[in-house]
Amino acid sequence: MRSHHRGIGEDGKARMAAALLACLLLACLLTPAAAQVGYEYQYSYTYDYWGYIRHAPDAYRVRAVFNAGDLGLTTPLLTPSSLFMKGERLYLVDSGNHRVLQLVKDGKGFRLEREITGFSDGAAGSTLRSPSDVFVTDSGELFICDTGNERVVKLDPDLNLLLTLTKPTDETFDQRLAFLPTRVVADATGRAFVLARNVNKGLAKFERDGAFTGFIGAMPVSYSLTDQIWRLLSTRQQRDQQASFVPTEFDNIFIDARGFIYSVTTTFQEYDLLWDNARPIRKLNALGDDILVKNGEFPPIGDVDWGVAAGYSGPARFSDITVLDNEVYVALDKVRGRLFGYDDQGRNLFIFGGSGNMAGYFRGAASIERDGYELLVLDSLEGSVTVFEPTEYGRLIYLATEQYQRGEYALSAESWRRVLQLNGNFELAYIGVGRALLRGEQYEEAMRYFKLANDERNYSKAFQEQRKIWVERNITWLFALVVLVLVVPMAVGRIRKIRRELGEA
């Protein structure tokens, strides 16, 4: 595109530079520190039907960033590994300092309520060693992955030991391996599901009394292309001598309000991603089956196009995942520090964040947790917690999603239209309007929105319903047309035959 601006003289350039410099200096003096490091805007985008990046308004913005000093700690965080939010309390696992920090909301921030470094197990006490995760039940009981001591401990709210989960003695567990639990969740019945390092059989399930009852959710076997070619060309003896192929491991887990366990893994082959063979995100039911819905144009894998830039290469590798009450799930990419949000249909809602040391960017994206609609991200290298709050754009997306889930289809369609006013390139908003119209039996209008979004699946549904209505409305005319096409020619032929017979008589 050609520019129609006139050139700026040397004096004009000097005045402009001086003015810009003055403005920058004034902004630095008058703007709070939070805004100076980029709290206001994030780099946000989505992907369209063709897999191209479409820039989008920010669905979230940084509300605050907390480090050890802000939390009232005298010791800096050392390789923190996990966050867990329960009510007004935030639990932060500070692995390198062998402690779990129990923080409580204080205004817009948090303050230290207690520091958990051990617990009472009767006559003597016991200390934590390199803990890696914590889970808190509705009754206030704590499950802590005491990794360095090769156990999971269950404590009451006063930190008295209730139960210890140790290495299963079952034959399904390789007794040569150390039991190194890294993540734990528990369901409403008190059953605990433990993710252990170097265990690739799925999640170890322990009943309420601590009894080990097996594994669930084992990942499928992963073969590389080289492995497959080798196995085709090798002899049976060579195949027997090869190390057996084993399922891949989970990296993190989250249990939602309905008891479904979401898991993420970073162990997969890149070429398996777009064919949906890698399944970096899974949703497990009680039987351990993956029931994650994937109705988006692309499976929930993070970025659908990746290259080499700024020293980073390859696809997203999710370190953690969290799920909101509206079934929107957000996965955290440890490679580029990005957050990927998906609805309950597996459609991408937003992408933001990045790698760096500005606010809203991360050097070591380790853990993500939600507090209502807010998102909290732990940076293990910076030793900080970043709190994101939804923008008007993000709140509208959630509102439209929840209205649809409640059956308020007309309201949902209107909310999605408001989203489109803020982001006309957001294909999911067109789909959202179309789905709401489809449920509201406005099929012809729904077809128009689905066509704009290139949503062939839902367009076909609306078209079939619209065709039924058209047939019902025009059944009389259709019947008349059938009579006209079939009966009339037969009658005419019959009359002509009779005339011929009479003429021959």
C-alpha cells in the first residue's frame, strides 16, 4: 500500500522526538509500576477455519503479580511447583524450601496464614521433603505429595496425620521403582488418584481407607515413525530383544466439580498432534475412558501452527490444566508460556500470554489454578504468582456460553452478537449465534451464521431441519405436483387409448 503522508522535515522530526521522549518520561513518572510492566494489554489471538492466526481483543488482563515479599515471606520461593485454590485460601507448594504455604485473601492480594513444613503423626512429628502438590477437600482435609519421602499424606485441618499412601505392593507396580508421587486429586467419596513419576500405567487409585485398587486411564502406546518402520523390517527375534513399548506418562491432573479428571501429557510425537493421536489433553470418566469432546476445527492441542522463533520450537507442551465451573478448561503451555482456553465442545475461545519477564509473561510456567473466573499462574523460575481477571470481552464469552448451557438460547445469541461487535473475526461467535438459533428453531437464520463460520456440520443440521419445515408447509402443493406429474399423464394416455379404440370400432 502506498503512503499518502507528506514527509516530515528535520525540525519536525526533532520536535516529534522531543515530544515523544517527554511523554514517555511523564508516563513513567505518573504511571503505577503495575502498568509500566504491561498490565493493561496482552498478546491475544485465535485460529480461524483455515488455521490462520486472527488477532483478538484480550479475554484476560493482569490484575496483580505477587512474589515472596508481597506475600509476607522472608525466604524467596525456590522452585515452587503447584497451586491449589479452595474458597478464600490459596495453597502454594514451595518444593525447594520443603513447605506448603497456606495463603488467605487479603483485599486484592494474599497474606500468609501458615507455613506447613510438617505434621503430627502421634508421639513424634514428621517433616515434608520436597513436596510437589497439594489437594484440599471440602471438609478441609489436605492431601500432600511428599515426594522426597516417597508418600502421599492425608492430614486433617489441624495437620494431624490421617492416612499415608505409599508404594503399592500389588504385582502391577514394579517394586524396583521408587514411589515418587507428583500430583494428587480426590473425589467426593474420598478416593485419591495419584500421579507418580516414571509410572506409565495411568493414575494409581487409592480407596478412602488407603487401599490400592489399581490404575485407571493408562495412556495409549506411543510409537515413533522410526519405531514402526523398524518393527516392520526386523525379525521376530530382534523384536523380542527390543525394549517393550510402554504407554506415555501424564504430566498433570485436575478433577472438576463433577468428578471428571482432566489430564495433560507432554510425551507425544509431533506428527500425531493434528491427526489427534497424541491427545495432550484428556478427560477421564470413572472407568478411565477419555470422553473429551472435540467438535472444534482443530483438536485441543494449543497452537496449530508452530515454527522456530525467539529460541523456541515445536508444539505446545502443557504443564497444567484447570477447569472453570462452566466447563471451560484452560491449559498452560510451558514452552511459550501461553494459556489456551477451550469450551466444553473443544472449541478454542482464547489464547494469550507468552514467554518473558514482563507481567503476564512467564519464564517457567509451572501451574495454573482458577478462582471463580480469575486465573492464577505460577512461574517456577521467577518465583511469582500472576493473577489474571477477565475483560469485558472475556466476560461476554463466558456469559454467552453459560446462557446456552442454561437453555437461554435467545439471550445466548444476543450475547454472542455483542462479542462479534468487539471481534468480528471470531468464528466461534458466529457458531455460538448459530447454535443458539438452531436450538431456538430459527433454522434459516442459523444456516446463515454457520455458513459465515464455515461450520459444515451444524449447517447440515440446520439445513435438514429447515427442509423438514419446508416439506411440511408445502405438502399440499407437493402432493398436487405428484398428481400432476404422474396421474395426469396416465389419464391423458388412457383417454387417448379409449379414443383410438372407439375410432377403430
